Amino acid sequence: MAEATELFRKSDVPAHVPAECVIDFDLFAQPAPEEDFFEYWKKLQGEGRPDFVWTPYNGGHWIATRGEDIHTIYADHDLFSSRNILLPVERNEAIRVLPTSLDPPEHRPFRNLINHGLSPKVVRGLEPSIRELTVSLIEAFRARGHCEFASEFAELLPISLFLKMVNLPVEDRIKLKALSEQVNRPDGSMTPEEVNQGFYDYLMPVLLERRKNPGDDLFSQFLAGSIDGRPMTDGEAFELCMQVLIAGLDTVVSVLGFLMMFLARNPDHRRQLVADPAMIPPAVEEFLRRFPLVAIPRTVIRDMEFQGVTFKEGDLILVPTMLHGLDDRAYQCPLDVDFNRRIGIHSTFGAGVHRCPGSLLARAELRIFLEEWLSRIPDFDIAPGRTPKVLYGIVGTVVDLPLVWQA
Ligand code: HEM
């Protein structure tokens, strides 16, 4: 415990960081429950604030606060490396994931395997399962007139679907979700080494068994793939499967939570979608712009001036995807949700070679969910007197969303 807490240490301000850039911002702090997650992040774009700020928390790092810079940094792997994708930087030594922590050209062969496993054809083939699962989860509580949306729906749909894709028992989701939480929202209760070991103890026997007896699941496909003409090592297979698992378990869950919190509080938007289900696909795009929730760092490759800021080799820059879709330099009234909005570039799925390979699957899940939920439960609200609970971190998420409706 002491070791884990030490990792969240504050650092001294380096000489090249101007005093006016220094702010107090802890990625893992949990603000008051009433605080809106997106408005909290958006304060980093406050008037008079420089476009790059620096915080001493979590080992000390920059934060890019403007959409255009966020997009450029994600896309430019020559200047901004992915070798550290966790904060504080020491956590990357204990928890290594592929291909996200690799830069090109090493990144490419691993990424090819993922692209193949999550291709448009694969996602189209999954749609009937997504719909079936969605309907059965909703029908389990519809007649009751209330549910806790995060645990009774949001955590179940993407996780059950993903565990089906990798042929793992759905009951294992609780253990795997708890470990993923400690990667994206560490609370100091486990050291990074313990988190890695937890994944290793779970995944390694599965992978060794699949090497001997391959199936048609995603993990077996990865194991059968080649890395520049050679087989993947056991260590690489572990790190690749762990990455896909964490990414698949923790993101759609979070978007579902935020968009349902919004729809519960905004009956007019809900009614638009109920009256005209053809609006659901554009609504999904608007929700993705409005509710981004991933903030990942990049490491500066060499000393340089970038947008008037002096970066030193090895500096870490946190790149919050939320501050692109919510940037008023990129979108007018960015906090408003407008299903007729023309959506331009945003960074919700990142950019460049690491851009999310699960974006098609995520879109299919969100669209099918809205179609099935709104045709069954068109009117709903947040339970009176209750405040939904949101957690902050590398991926923000909603963990308690009590909904009520007329049974
Ligand atoms: C709305 C839901 C999702 C969001 C917002 C999201 C967001 C992101 C972002 C921002 C990145 C870029 C990371 C970086 O550049 O360092 C990323 C990468 C990734 N995502 Fe997603 N993701 C979502 C859903 C999914 C799903 C459903 C899967 C898989 C089943 C997935 C798998 C991955 C993988 C494997 C990577 C790493 C790709 C690489 O490094 O080349 N994501 N995601």
C-alpha cells in the first residue's frame, strides 16, 4: 500500500516550465459528486489559461488543453512517443500493454492482428448478438420500473459481448473489471505489480491452453498471427490480450453511463430520438463528440519548441480526448448536445496509428442500445434524491446511475 501511494507523489517544477503554466490538477482526484465531469475538465480551458499547462501531481506532467494540439499530438508519433501510456511514469515499467506502448514500425504487426479481429465484417456479424443481449438485459428489469444502470446494464453489455468474443466465462467479468479499474483509475489499493500479476495469473493459463487447442475466438486468432514472419512470444501474447481486454471492458461502459445520465435529465432530446429513430445514428456521433472520456499521456522524443512552448526530451504530456470535442475553438456551444450538428474532427477515439480499432464495435453497441432501450423505456429519470456517482482517471466512468420509469 505504501509503495502504491508513493507513486502518486508530487514533483518539483522543472526549470524549463514557466510559472504561469503551473496549475494544481490531479488526474486521479475525485471531485465533489455534484461536479459535472466534462465541465470539470473544461475548466482547464479557462480564460487566460495557456494552451499547455503543467501540474506537479503524479510525477509532474504537461496537459494539452486545446483540440488542435490534442489531435496533432495523438497523430504525430515521430515527435510524441507512446512508450509511456500510464501516469505516474513508473507504472509503465510494471504494466506493459501491446500495441499501445509501441511506436511504429514495431507497432504495425500487432495492430494488423487487432484490425483483422475487429474488422467491419466481424462487427456486422456481431450485431445480432449485441441486439439479443441488449434486449434480454433490458427485459430483466423493465417491468420493475427502476434499475441501477451502471451495474445492471452498462457494465454487462460490452463486457459480456467482449468475453464472448474471446471465449471466456461471463462470470469472470467481476475479477477482470476490478483489475482494469486499477489500470485506468488506480486508488492505491494495489501496486501496479500486483495488478499486472493479477492479469498474468488469469490470462497466461488461458493463452497457453489456446496455443495447444486453438478455437475460433479472438485470442486464438492473435496467437496464430505472425509478427514480421515469426510467431508471437508468450509474453507478447499476454501483453496484447491484456490491452484488448482492458480497452474492451472499460470504454463503452463509460460512454453508455454518461449518455444515459444526459438522456435521463433531458426529456426533449429523448423525445426527438423516440419520435424519429432515424436520428439515432447521428445522435451516436454527437454523443461521441460530447462525451469523450479517455486521457492518455505521450512522451516528448526530443528537446523542441512546439506552439511556442519549450518541451524537453522525456517530458510527459497528458492528452485528454475530452478537451477536443468540448473546445469552443473547434465547436460552437460545445457543451450543448445537438443531433443536427455537423460533426467535424474530434479525438474521442484518438488519432494516427493508435486510433481506436474498436470504434466500429463501440458505435454498433451504442446504436443498437439506443434503438432497443428507447422503444421499450421511452421515458425515464434519475431516481429522486439520488446523485449519480462518477469516477475520474485515465478513463472517466459512471459507477452509480439509479434510473426510474413508469412500470
Ligand atoms: C466508445 C468507446 C471507446 C473509446 C472512447 C475508445 C477510445 C480509445 C482511444 C482514445 C484510443 C487511443 C489510445 C492512444 O492513442 O494511446 C483507443 C485505442 C484502442 N482501443 Fe478503444 N475506445 C473505445 C472502444 C473500444 C473497444 C470496444 C475496443 C475493443 C473491443 C477498443 C480497443 C482499443 C485498442 C486495442 C486500442 C489500442 C490501439 C493501438 O494502440 O493501436 N476500444 N481507444
